[in-house]
Amino acid sequence: MPRGQKSKLRARKKRQQAQGEPQSCGNAESSVAAEEESTPSSAPQDEGNAQSLPVAGSYSTSQGLQRASTPTSPSAGASCPGCDKASNSYDEDLADLSEASFCTEFLEMDIFNNKTLNLELYILNRYKAKAPILKADMLEIVGEDYQTQFAELLKSASEHFESIFALELHEADPPSHLYTLVSKLKLPNNGRVRPGKGSPKTGFLMNILAMIFIHGNRISEEDIWRQLKVMRVYAGRRHSIFGEPRKLITKDFVRLQYLEYRQVPNSDPPYYEFLWGPQAHLETSKMKVLEFWAKANGTLPSAYPHSYEEALQDEADRGKRLSQRCSSRGCRYCQSQRTFQGHP
């Protein structure tokens, strides 16, 4: 038999063996494709641009969080050579080598994601218990083999906390390596609405506030549920992170004065709409909410030009009101045009 035919038969045999293994690249790629197909990609915006919903919408879990196992390296986006029967222009031995490399990369990414997930669960549990979050404990969870990647793992976990729960991870005491989670809003009970129950709801509230702002500072109840459906959040169906969403939106957030829920005047048949409540105006701003929304979508606030202009004007108006109030009190900080953190 000619040498070229022997090489092809040998390569074909290797692929058949690989396809029979449970951890084969074909199965891994199918899993990735299935996840990508099921992940929401976009939601309608009044800005006229179809922007994807925040990362929070793609998370559903039985333990509080679930990491998507999609590789993010450049080669991960290419189809697996051994699974693509139309790929006959490359040497088949080289194709087998590329396939093995892709599989190894996928498995390494999956391990990285699992390490990050364990780190997130530890941090979240400590946050709920109001217990100290220590670097030594986190290094132990990560394990010796991944301690050199600790900074990258912690960054990934921090980004997910911000996008899902609107909680920022800070090193509160560098000498002792003590970390803390800081909420973007002052929801009671560490953001859990009710004492000792469920996960922090701050991120969900920030999403709702962003939807209201982007839709002209008011949004119909119908439009809210249409957008939340893309995030796989449904009225009357309990969500693993956010709990029962209808009660959370129409009762709890309204009771805490973060949302206003009212019937539209003269509507026939009657329908309801949502607006920002007084507590939302007090604790956050249009710019902060827009920045949260844009970051969760992987873009910039300027991607929403009308809302961005309104947010800039709102920031200017807030600055003027603060300056006038402080000047009337003889505030030496405003008079010298200096600002500092924690200024009233």
C-alpha cells in the first residue's frame, strides 16, 4: 500500500478512537455550541441599537452560580479539525495534533472555570455570613497548582460578582490580605432584601433601573418582562439567584422605595409601568446605572448616545445642586473647588 494511503488510514483510525472517548474534542465542541445556542444574545433598546443583555442574564445555577465553559482563546473559536469532514486541505497527521491541542486547551479552561466557581462560592458564603474574606483561605481553595494564577482567578470572580450581584471586591486591609464586597446600593441585609434568605439582589435591581432609564425613565410592565425573558427570568417562576421575580419587583423593591409601580393614567385597558423610586435617586445616579449596564454588556456608556447625554446632564445638575447647598453652608471644600470621598 502506498505510504500516503497508510498515513490516511492511520489518521482515520486515530480519529475514530478519539470519537469513542467520553472526553473527546467533538463532545466538548458540541457542548460549547449548545451553550452558545442557548445563551441570549440581544435585547431591544430604545436607543436604536441592539445591545446584548448583561452577563447576569446568562447565569442559572443549582448552587448559586454556574460557570459557562466556553474557551476564550483565539483557537477556541475555530472548528475542531478532526470533527470537520470538509477539512481535507491539511495534512491529516497535523490535523490530529491540532485536535489534541484543542481538547487539552478546552479541558484546562474548564478546570480554570471550576476553580473560579469554587472561589466565588467561598466569597459569597463569607459575604452572606458577614465573615472575613481572607487571601490565605482563597489560596487554599485554589490549590498549590493554581496559586500562580490566583490574581487572574480573583479578577474573573470579581467581574462576575459585579455583573451578577453589583458587588465590588476590594482589598480592605492589604497587610492582612483581608477582602470585602461593597454593594453599589444600600439594600438591607447585605443586599438580600429579607434577613438570611437568598442571594444579594443588588445586581438584579441595577438591571431594572437601567432598563427604566434607557427606555425614557419609565417602562411598561410588559416591556420589563419581555426583556427579563431574554435573561431567562419569568414572572411567577422562581429563579435560582433572584428568587420569585414578580414579588421582588412589584412588592419588595417598591416597599424599599427603589421602584415606583403604578397604573398608567387613563389607560384602557389598564396597564402598569415602573419608574425609579426616591431611594434609587438618593443612592445612585443615571450615570452609575448606565456604566453598570454598559460594562455588563461589554461596551461603553457612549454606545447609548441619548441616555449618555442625559446622564452627563444629570451629573452636571447634581454638581450644581451640591455646590449651591454647600456654598450656602460655607463649605470650604466646595469653595476651593476640591472634592473628597464621602463628601455629603
